[in-house]
Amino acid sequence: MAISAMRSLTSDEKLIKEFLCEILEIPSLRGLYWNITSPEVIERVMEKIMDAMDDPDPFSSLTVQQNQRMMVNRAKLDPGGL
């Protein structure tokens, strides 16, 4: 999932490879530390994505696109509701 997230942000394969090496350093993803929740692991991966992209909100444009798409679809389903 992390690789597909990075690929949605960049086509730079070198950057993606460096990112993959960094996330594989997370002990819980290597089976070395189990006393951590999934959200905590995801938070660490997200921090590495933000660092790699040098952006505190690298998915902001994707969020805007998804919200616009949702509003268009909602308007089609319920034209009088908006």
C-alpha cells in the first residue's frame, strides 16, 4: 500500500526505492517488534512519506479531487438535497 501511495505522488523510481528502503527499517514491518498498533505503524509510514516528498500534506491534491468527485456524485444521486 505504501508503494502505491508513493507512486500516486511521484514517478521518480529512485525516490520510491529509497522510500521503500526507509520503511523497511521500521522494526514492526520486519517482524521485530509487535507491541505497536496498525495506526501507529501507518503514522510512521506517513511521516516517512511526508519526509520523502518534503511536504506536510502530500495527498492534499488527491483529497481535493476525491471530495469534488464525491460532491458531483452526490448531486447526481440527490439533486434536491444540496
